[in-house]
Amino acid sequence: MSAIPQERRVVTAIPGPKSQELQARRTAVVAGGVGSVLPVFTARAGGGIIEDIDGNRLIDFGSGIAVTSVGASAEAVVRRASAQLADFTHTCFMVTPYEGYVEVCERLAELTPGDHAKKSALFNSGAEAVENAVKIARSHTKRQAVVVFDHGYHGRTNLTMALTSKNMPYKHGFGPFAPEVYRVPVAYGYRWPTGPENCGAEASAQAIDQISKQIGAENVAAIIIEPVLGEGGFIEPAKGFLPAIAQFAKDNGIVFVADEIQSGFCRTGQWFACEDEGIVPDLITTAKGIAGGLPLAAVTGRAEIMDAAHAGGLGGTYGGNPVACAGALGSIETMKELDLNAKAKRIESVMKARLTEMQEKHDIIGDIRGRGAMIAIELVKSGTKDPNPEATAAIAKACHAAGVIVLTCGTYGNVLRFLPPLVIGEDLLNEGLDIVAEAIAAV
């Protein structure tokens, strides 16, 4: 377990004087376009705690946006990465390769859904993984069109901005965007006009109809979807939607890509969220939780699709950096050893029970959703389904002031999302939820 005491401690205002001083230095030299949820500067982190430079200890319900699932200083990650640092930091896999890269690809072949032959390519970030998945799919199919979904988020590079559905803050003022990207409806049960029970069938029929009529299935290289939509509001597509879309892709020679960057690696209580309905994607993109906080990403998929790109067509100077690969092997070791899928399911049962109690008292909680340790509440104006971003921001602010890091998301800015490290202690989890309850009651 972490060397940092696993207890919340608030000793100054948040942010404290040292953080405020550092924030002034930051303002002078860091570009204004780089935001921060909470300007407290971290000194150490581990388990379910982030300790700032003023000595405050905050309960971490964000995991650096689903990255530090094994904690921010997991023993196996630190041990393996430190050993690799001592041997060499970099050679570039495309110049002289090394075993760590190969071993990560072996682990990915073993862990990702499906028993077909699989290969991987490693990159630095989620957006890079998605962008390369598109390159691979286009190379394999000799087609150009890419289909994505309402409320989807896939990154901030030029191509992935085109794939992302939310304008502010991700796309505004940054166009023009890459062509041949088409957006279709997703099965958002809470907001589906005829109700969640009809949503899966109706939304998939609508999406397939639009693809067939507006693009032509024979022109589509890839369909890309997050099995649980992250930035869009932790939307779990209504049951039946994903299998219908995956089957349509299969029937039409379209590469089905599961973007598991936020939902992968035990986050939802399964290695990958697409397993919930037995989906076996052609390609799967991973990043975030893969390497315990070190920058690494991957595209893994059917060997014949992955091999479609010509030699030299995939890569990047830092892709599959040896230290990050060592971190990934340590992260996967920790996930298996501590059975973090079971931990994620336990976190879900604790959180959903507590959040349901809050919903019974406060009708601004319109919906509770998500799986594992990827849980969210959608906040609405009393007695309606109208989004309530003001209440969402106020609740997040109150939690921050009390020493709990929470994140918001959602196309309408009205979703409070919870992504605790999977290694968080249950007492800490409950204490954080007490503070969330107080913040909701106050609003």
C-alpha cells in the first residue's frame, strides 16, 4: 500500500498559500489554454490520496482522469520503471528494439477480447492511438469514411478533434477539421425520447439507417465508439446497441474500433468495457490506465488488419518508450495480483448504494450510471430533465474546498463523474462520498 497516510487532511484553505504562490509562477510561463480542475500543486500521491505542497491530503476521485487505477506510486510500477531507467531510457524501438515493447504486446494479445491472432503497435497518447487505428482501418479496407457517435470524445489532435463531438473546450476556434468523418446517434437511455427500454433498438436502427443512406456502408473504413462514453457523460449505450452496430460493421466489412482509453484496464470491473455485451472489436485502443501514470498507448487488433499498414507506416520516436513499457508491465502485474476487477465491482456497489440514497433525497440527481469505478450522476433542474451545469460546478467546488477531488463532464456540463483509484480504501471511499452528499445537500 502507499507510503502516504491514507487519510484526508485539510490544514489550509484549498488552494493553500504555497499552491497560490506556484500558481502565480505558472500563470507567468504556462500557456493559458492549459487548464487545471483544481490549482493545488501535488507533492506526492498514492493509494487514494493526493498530498499537496501545503500539506493538505485530498481524497482522489479522479485518478488523473482514469490513469492511476493502480495508484499514483504503485510498488510494481515504480520497481520496474526504476530498474529500466537504470538500464536505458530510450533507443527508439524503430532503431534498435527491446524486450519490454514485445512483452507489452504479448500481454495485450492475452488480455483483450477474442481468441483470434492479435498484434499491437504502441504509441504515447490516447489520441495518437485513435489516429493510428484510423490509419490502419483505412489501409486495410481501402476506404476513407469514419463513423463516430453523438457525445463521443476521441482526442485533441486535428483528426481526433473531428471525431470528437463537443465544441467547447475541445474544438472551438481550431478548425478546419479532417474530412470524411460522420456522426450518428448514440443510445443515450436517460435522454431517449421514447424511454430507455426502446433506446438500444431504436438508436441502432437510426444510426445504421443514417450510415447506409448518407455515407454508404461500402465507403466506411471504421466505426469508432467508446463502450462507455467518457467525456460525453459516462453514457452506457442502452443494451443491444453495441452488438447491433458491431454486427452491422461485420456484415459490411467495416473495421469496428472500441475506444477503451478511459474505460479499459479493470476500470469498469472487466478488463475491457466491451466485454459486458460480449463484443469482440476488430481493433481496440488503450492508454490512460495502461501504465500506472507513464505515457503509453496502444492499438491492438486482428493480426491481418494490424498488418495492413506498410513497414515504416506506423511508429513515432517515443512510441512504446522502454520506461513506459516497464510501467505497463508493473501496472498489469498489480491489476492481476490485487484482482482490481473485483475491487472495481466493489467500488460500484458502494458508490451506487450511496448515490441512490442521495437521489432519494434530492431530485436534482436525474440519473446514476456507469460501471465499476467509472460512475457518474447527471444533475438536472428540479422536476425536469433540463441540464443543471450550475449545480454541477457548485457541487464540484464544494467538494474541492473540503478536500475531495471530483471531475465534471458531459456534453451539457452537468455530469459529476467519479474515477477513484481501484486501490482506494473503503473508509476513504465512504468519507469522500460523505462530502459529496454534504455538497449536494448544500446546493
